[in-house]
Amino acid sequence: MSFFNTNNSQWSGKEKIVLRFFILYFIIQVVPLDWKFYRDLFSINPVEFSFYDLFKLTKYAPQFFSLTGYANWGVAAVLAAIGTLIWGNLKREFDYNSLYYGLRVILRYRLAIGIIAYGFIKLFPLQMPYPSLSNLHTNYGDFFAWKIYFHTVGIAQPYEVFLGFVEILAGLLLFFRRTATFGSGLILGFIGNVVVANIAYDAGEQVYSLYLVVIALFLFVYDVPRLYSLLALERQTIANKFTPIFVTKGIRNLRIVLKTAFAAFVILLGGATYANYSKAPYKIPRSKGLAGTYGYYNVREFRFNNQLIPYSTTDPNRWQNVVFEKWATISIKIARPIKLDPSTGDGYFANDIDRNYESAGVGGRQYFAYTSDTVNKKIVLRNKNKNYSGEGFTLQYKQLNDSTIVLTGLNEKRDSISAILDKINRKYMLFEGRRKPVKL
């Protein structure tokens, strides 16, 4: 029985086998059959939830036997091949036009949700935040390749917003049958470039971005013969005007319900993403830093266990310079070798200590989240690098004036620390601009 009333064109035996395989393969890859998806779905608090709860759902991909990466694709392909053999032995006729159309609908909506979600975190620049002041005082060679890529895009936030607009536009085009080819073609060009960048810079989303490209390619192939006839052969070409006729009221109602649900999800995701951007960007600590401390400081004098240590670029204990961010993070330049955090700092965390985007993929500086007691003039620092989670300082602070801070206290080993910090009012080409004279 067919769900759609169509003119059933002839499918060869080989074409039917190929279509059966792709139907099963993409159903396994796209339809959430993994119980962990529903665990995440039903664990969302409907009253208090973060945009990342919704964003994580849009990145669904099946995982078999705790495998990672492309190995899951291989398992899905094996399962689809077995299913294709079983399907071929069924003594029943199927309307392959209807099956092909139904598969395309599923893939259109899956691809649309995935690409729009990434569009939102670029439209509201969350994915690639503006470089922090600490980043501007880090040697180029101390960055992982992906961090350089993110900074390169992050400093041009209007461009990042434009990229997000393009992704959302492509996703919206997929919601409509007549514009699906334009949407998939736009995604092939756009996300195809993202795949190359992810591989070149080891940005951590190689598998998922290629997953979206494969879906877009499958959708785009539908109109390739007509596009080739029109653009390459320059022949008169008639567009495909296939229109499904739903033969039962139940199917018509289900179609309306699903379209409404997808539209509502997109609106909710967009609103939640904007709320996160405007109030507490998920990659940046939400707590504000000490008032009047933002800036770059030279460590004029430093004592370790009451011993004065002159400025040194090799002493593992001597602080060289310190950066106070606008939020509750302090970074310290120390000569001690650092075991780097290899993650990409993604994910949503309620606690500032766990928001490690600023310290992930970068060396040369130690990053500390801190809490402050402005009554007793005390700050408690905790190392944000998971490899040094036990390290920190408990310090008293004195702001002698608007450019001098004195810190005294103990580290986690009970070693005494004393540092006098002098603020350096530096100018940065990134802030000053390159199209007008700059006096440094």
C-alpha cells in the first residue's frame, strides 16, 4: 500500500537494490533509534533549560558499541546491507517513487535542523568567541591549529554572523520541496568548505560536518540530471513538478503536525540561543571579574617563600605577567612546561571552572577561574586545566591605585606567594583598526 498517489515510473532491479540500501542506511543514521537520545530528551527541564540541551539533540548520530567516528558509519552500512538482502527476499511490491520521496523528506528535515542549529550559534556569535585579552598575550606557536582557526573567524564577528545567516537560509530552503535543491547545493558548497577546514585545522567536527555533506549530496543528486541538461548541454529542461497526493486524512494530519513541530523547535532553539548569547555565552565564564582590574599587568616584584626572585623567563615559579579578564578568569605567564588541554572547549557547563574554551588548545599561560570576597579582599584561584585540577591560590589583594595590585597568599602546597602587579596600558592593532593612523 502506498502512502502517496504517484505515477510509478519504472525502476530497474539494480536501482531498487541501491534505493533499499540507502533507505535502510539513512534510517539508521538519521532516525533516533539510540536510547541515549531519548534519555537526553526527557532529561531536559522544561522550565529551566539551556540552549545547549536543544542544540545537542540536533547533533544526534547513532553510536554502536562505544565506537567513535567513522566506525559507526561502517556498522550502519553493514546493518543496511543485511537488511537489503532480507528486503529483497520479501514477496511484496513496493511503490519506490513513494519510498524515494519519503526518504528525501526525512533527510531534508534532518539536514535542515542540523544546519540551522549551527547557523544560530554563528548568527549569535557563540561558536567562535572574540579572542580574550589573554589570547592576545599568547605566542602564536602556543596555539593549537583549531584555536588559530577559531580566532581567525572570531575576530571578524560580522563575517561570522553572515556565515550563520547563510546556514539558516540554506536550512529554511530545505523545508520546501521546490527549493530543496537550492538549499542542498548551498550546503554542499558551504559545509564542504567547513569539512576541509575541520580536517586541516583538526577542529573536532570532521565526522559530523561530513555527515551533513553526505546527506546534502544525496538530496542534490535528485536534480543533477536536469541541472546538467540545462547548464552543460544548454537544452530546454522541465523542472520536476512531482506533487504528492496524500490518500488518507491521517497522513495529511501527521504531515501538518510534523511541520508544525519542526517550526516550533526551530523558533524555540533560536530564542534559547539568543538568550544564551545576550546573558551568559556558554563558552565564556558567566561571573564578572573584579571591578577595575581588567587589563595586562607586568609583575614588577615577585617573592616565593619570602625569597625575592628577579624577572626570569626560565624560573618555573616566577610569574612574568598576569592578565585579568572582564570575567572571573586570571591567566599567568610562567616558564613551567604545561601539559595542554587537547579538548575544543565545547559543551555547556553551569560552573565557570568547567568552561574551558579559553584555556583549551593553548599553551604558554596558566588559566585560573576565581571567586572573590570583596569584603575581606580575598580571591581564590583554581586552575582550569583538567591536568592541574588540584592547583590554585588563596590570595589577599590590595588595589593601591587604578594601575597597581598587590597579591599575597599561599598556593595549594602552602608555599607563600607575593606579587606586585603594574598595569600596562597597551594598544592593540586588533582594537585600534588598520584603516586609520595608529599611535602605539
